[in-house]
Amino acid sequence: MKLNEFKEMINRTIFAADIGIAKSVRFIRKTRDVYLEKKDGNLIMVATNKHRLGYVIRFAGNEFPDFEGILIPAPVLQKIAKRKRDTVPFAISVTDKEAVFHIGSAEISSVIISGKSFLRFHRNPE
């Protein structure tokens, strides 16, 4: 996968993660996490703020291993979207506590949050 393909995925979903929802004058709640999963060669990215939904699926092949759903903070993805060199190779590696985004020779790491509680928009209800 190339960086420009991942940046397109970010641009198609991040709008839903960046919207603040005013609950009262004193408290503003922001949903700032984006769900990522790679399964059967497809990379899935979902963001929602309970009013909007950003969902995109793209074939990523076997360039990096499959991983179960994780939540990544939206600011980390915004940092990746600002990268200039669009044609460099892009890959993701996931451990128990960290996701590393490999962008050419650079790496950006992020603490992950378990995505098990995030709604599974791509799954059929049983």
C-alpha cells in the first residue's frame, strides 16, 4: 500500500472523529478515536461521533499482517495525513499496546486502545 492510499482513507473518515458534541455549556465531549482493522487483506477504517459515520474499506493485500480492531487517536492520523511524500510505501504493525505506522523510512507510533467495544459496522448481525 502507498501512503497516498492511506491518506485518502484518513480524509474520508476523519471528519466524523473531529466533531465536538456540546453536552452543556461547561462540558464538550469529542470522539477522537478511529477504528482500524485488517482482515482478509482488507484495511477497514471507521470513525463516528454518534451523528456522523465515516467508513472506508480498501484492499491492502498481504503487505502487512492482519490485525484485530484497534482504536487510534485521530491526532495521530492527522499527523500521518500531513506527510508530503505520497508515493512512499506504507505499512502498519501492531503489538499488544502499540501501533507503528511505517512510512517509507520513517515510523510514527501510537498507543492503542482496544477496539472490541467499538461498533462493528462491517459485520452482519446474528
